[in-house]
Amino acid sequence: MMISITAIIKSKQEKIEEVKNLIQNLVLQTRKEEACIRYDLHTTENVFIIWEEWKDQAGLDIHNNQPYLQDFIKQSESFASAPIQVYKTVQIL
């Protein structure tokens, strides 16, 4: 069963461009993963939203252990204005 994830990253105002570049790199790397169906980046002001769809939990587990994702999460402590929010959701309509 396909898995949907929404990740919300709130950047500090002065770090928006840096965060955008870091997330764009994350998106390009992630889209190469076999289990990745969709990994789309949206933004408004200082908020970045990643819409994700994964083939299965095993593929998502592989993604969660990728060094580029782990590095991004570590770096986020210096540029995020709030903890990254991650929602695993089920489509109802």
C-alpha cells in the first residue's frame, strides 16, 4: 500500500535562500530512489512543504536512513525556526 508523507519545514527568515538550496538538493537526491513515487517541494514565505508518496514502508525506511536525509535533519537545527513536522497520512478522498 502506498504511503503518503507531508513534511513541513519552517526556515528562519534570514536563512530562506540557504534552506531552499539544501531542500532542492534533498529533493534531487530523493527522486532517484527506487521507492519514491513523488517528492514535490512547495513554498510560501519561509515555509517549505514536501509532498511525498512512497511505494511501501520498506522503501520509506531506506529513504529515512540515507546519509543526505540524515545530514539535512542535523543541519536543520541551525536553520529551522521550529522542529520539522512530519505527517504520515492516508488519503480519504
